[in-house]
Amino acid sequence: MNTMKLRELHLLMNAELALACQASLNKFAFLLSLEGALEGKDGLDEEERFDDDTYELQDKLYNIYLPMMKEVDSHSRVLPELGVKAHIIPTLLLEDLNVILTYKEDSNNITDSPFSPYDIDKDSFKESIMEFYIRLLSILRVDAWIEDIEMGIQEYGINPYVVPEEDDNTGVNILDGIYEMSLDEMKEEVNRHLLIRDNDTDQQQEDKASLKALMVTLEKYEDK
């Protein structure tokens, strides 16, 4: 495989990861806004919980949180402070979101990242593919956790998801075990996360389709 093709594939992996990182942070912003809009409404019936005022407040809060998620970095206190304020964000989820922030920062500083378009050879390309799947699977697992909390508080209310005061980072982390997985195992799980669902937005469907297309392309060149 020629150097220009390797360069192109590195740039594509980097770009898709950057988009996936920001999409995950946007999901977190939506979760925070939903929690804020539903706060104190657990005892109401569904129509009252999801009335026009709820949707208006959720939209207003989302427009506050979204710019913050675009500017936040891994050294900021913004995520921990938002987590404490929201009451429903476990410590481990905050730590995992911080991992995603480091991935995002790598994407913004590509020449120092595993996806640098310079000094690429066959061995480093294989390492980059492995790292791509490690990062992508990490992001998708965090997305699934965020979505699980989101659906839960809509269905059951805020109170069942309030994080206990003694919550810390000693529990089981959803990112555990990824580094021990084979490439094929990671691909299999990634593909499950990328299945199109009825409630996916047009943007989510487009993002999934783009990632699937990149996976097909990478597989074509893995052994060349």
C-alpha cells in the first residue's frame, strides 16, 4: 500500500473519532438538560412530566450545556462540577467521559496522536487500526451508558438514578477489558453498537453509516 493511501486512512480514522467524541459529549449535554427539565417531577403523570414547559426548559438548558461540551478539556473541573449538580452521573461515567476528552484532544493535535499522517509504515498502520477500535469501542460503550440513564429517567423518573453519596471509582468500569480484546472481538461489538435503531436521528444514522463504511475500507487494507 502506498504512503498516500496510508495517510488518507489515518486522516479518516482521526476524523471519525473526532466526530464520535463530540457526539458523545453532546449526548451528555442532552442528558444533563433532560435531568434539569425533569427535576422535581417524579410524582407527576406522564403528560405533566413532559408538557410544553418541560420541553422548553430542556431545550434552553441544552443550549447552555452544548457550548460547554465543545470547549471543555480533560484538565477542566467542568465535568465533575456538572456531575455533582446533576445528581445522576456516577463517578466512573465522569472518568470515562474524561477519557473521551483526551481522545478528542488527540484528534485536535493529530501529528502527536496515534493517527499522525507522517512516518507511517505497515506495522504502525496495524497498530493504528487497533487503537482506532479501542477508542471507538470505548466511546460507543460510554454512549450506551448515557443513553441507558437517559431512557431510565424518562421512564422511571430521577430518584431511582440518583447517585449515592458514597459513590466512587471503585466499581466495575464499562471500559474494563477492552485492551484485552482481540481485533475481531472489538469489531463484533462495534458492529452491534452501530445497528440502526428506530429512534436514531438522521444524524445518528449518517454517523453510523460513515463508521461502517470506514470499517469496510480498513478491513480491505489491513493485511496489505
